[in-house]
Amino acid sequence: MAPSTKKAVHFGAGNIGRGFVACFLHNSGYEVVFADVVDSLIDKINAAPSYKVIEVGTEGTTENTITNYRAINSKTHEEDLIKEIATAEVVTCSVGPNILKFIAPVIAKGIDRRSSDEAPLHVIACENAIGATDTLAQHIKDPRNTAPERLEDHHLRARYANSAIDRIVPAQDPNAGLDVTLEKFFEWVVEKTPFEDVGIPRIEGIQWVDNLAPFIERKLFTVNTGHATAAYHGYNRRKRTVFDALQDKDIMSEVRGALMETKNLIVTKHEFEEDDQAAYVEKIIKRIGNPHLEDAVERVGRAPLRKLSRKERFIGPAAELAEIGQSIKYLLDAIEMCFRFQNVEGDEESKELAKIMSQNSNSAEEIVSKVCGIQTSEKIHPQLVQVVQRVLDDSRED
């Protein structure tokens, strides 16, 4: 294949990076330069002329062959990476929200070195978090990374757009090599306003919108709420995978109940039609119950402290629904199951949660404040305290 004239730098060469983001960049004619810190993965990528992205759905399997890529170690070959960023059209990342501060310094150096003749760099963070690109931009513009006098015309060198991504990428077969298996369904929504005056990049698969907030909340409060509800109820009933959990009628009714509650919020708050959201809920239930995507309940449930935080998939919608007097019975059930996800092997947050719950100095009220960020003045507060108290009482009886 002839070298592409367009180049994208993608931070994070893991399954989402290779299987989702790089796949779309490749199909849109970009050469993809992966940036990562894992030597063995970088060597593997540079040694392989291609890898496969395998999409599985109820209607069968399709394969995409990805070529025209390279990988650079951002820790040991920073100068090479700076040059790539300085001459790229697009920078994307899928590294996890907590890693954004670590990739910001090298992106800042690449942006600073861009020629004034170049169009601004298009920066899109593809993370499972609200406003992730804004967070990355703040780190890049931090005085430790960009000299204050360079901020005045920074917008001529870089533009930032938030995005919402939705695709289930399960744990991979350890013998898969670079190949990635994921579900057929995807949604990649990006705000177009920051790019409109400098040109919107042509990336196949992106849905460009004026206002991202409704799409982010619809995804977070449907896909993530549903997936995690199935996982936590499944874990507590000793199910192995999310698929197994959804074969249990009681768990399925808990998932449907939680998604009916979040539907009420999404329809009331945003301008989605009730029928459209009901159809979206059905599609999500089918997706998370895809038998071809083996997803262990422990993997989907990991990081319970983050998932119990104020703006996340449970407390976020439940707090808003409580304020407007709507039912949150099923969301509270899921929250309780999440609080019971403790001391799970390989998950540090579940161990931290167990520690918080076992300290006699922590009352239920203090745990609600500390873990969920909920104030006593909020309507959900007494109901959450009841849930936490129940979990505390059970653990003290054991």
C-alpha cells in the first residue's frame, strides 16, 4: 500500500485503540502511529505488517485487515513522537481517564512545534468519561506543559473536541496476538463546533453533533448502567459471565427495571423520543447479552469506587430522578450490589471499598458522603444511607 498522506497519532495500543479507533482511522485513509509504553506490544506491532479486527454479532462475523501503521515508545523515544505529533492531522487516545495527565506533556511539545502553515491539530480523547478531551486540554495547557505566552495563539495549533464512544470490547483470547474481537455495534459521537472553522476531519464512523451531552448521558446511563447492573447482580448470584447473568429471570428484570428508570430521566431531560429510547434500551439489552462476547462479571464490575461516584452510571441518574420525585428502586438495588462487590481478586478498588466498609469509624452517612459524593440536602440521601446500612449490617453479622 502506498503511504497515506494523512497521519493520525493514537495513544494507547490496547484493544480499544487497535480494534476500534485505529480501525476507523485506517478505513478513512490515515496512517496510524501508535504511542504506548509497553515494549513488548510496540515490538509486536512493528513486527507485524497487519492484524485483524473481528466483529461479532447475531447476524454473523466480519473481518477487517488493518495495515499502514507503526508504533513508538513514548517513554524512550519522545523526540520521535514529538515530530510525529508536529506533522499529524489528528491525535486520539484510549488510555483511561487517569492516564491523560501523563500523555499531555509530549502532546504539548508536539503542538508547540507545529508550523504556523499547518492546519491546527484535531485532538479527540476516546475515553469512557464525560468531557475527557476537555480534561486532556487542561493538562496540555497547564503552565508546566505549555509556556503561558504560547497560549494566546494555541488555538491556531490545536483544537479539542469531546467525544462519546460506545462499543463493547471484551477480554481477549490470550493467544489472539494483535487481533481484536469486538461487537459489531458501535457509536462514536464527536462535537463538531470546535473544528467547524478549520475543517472537520473525514473519519468514517464518526457522528458529528452540535451538543454532545445528551449522547454521553444516554450512553453512560443505558449501556454502562445496564452492563454494570447485570455484572454486579451476576457476581452476587455467582454467575460467571454477563451472558450467564442475563439468563436469570430475576437479574434480567433488575436490568430492565434500572434501564426503565434511566429512560425516564433521559426522555425528561433531553429531547429523545420515548419510543426511540425504549428501542435503544432493547438494543442495549441484546448487546450486553451477546453470547459471542464472553465477559466475566468480575471484569465488567471492576473499579466499583469509580462506578459509585457522583456523576457515574448509578448515582448520577438516581440522584437526578430522586430530585424530581421519580422511582429509583432498581437503581438502588444495583447500587447495593455494587457496594457488595468487595475484595475481588485483581481489582484494587474492590479491596479499597472493603477497607472503607470495614472501618468502624465510618458510619453509613460518612460512606455515602465519601464514596458517592452525596450531600445530606439531596433527596436521595436517606435512601442511599439505608442501602449502605444494610450492607454494613450484613457484613457485621458474617
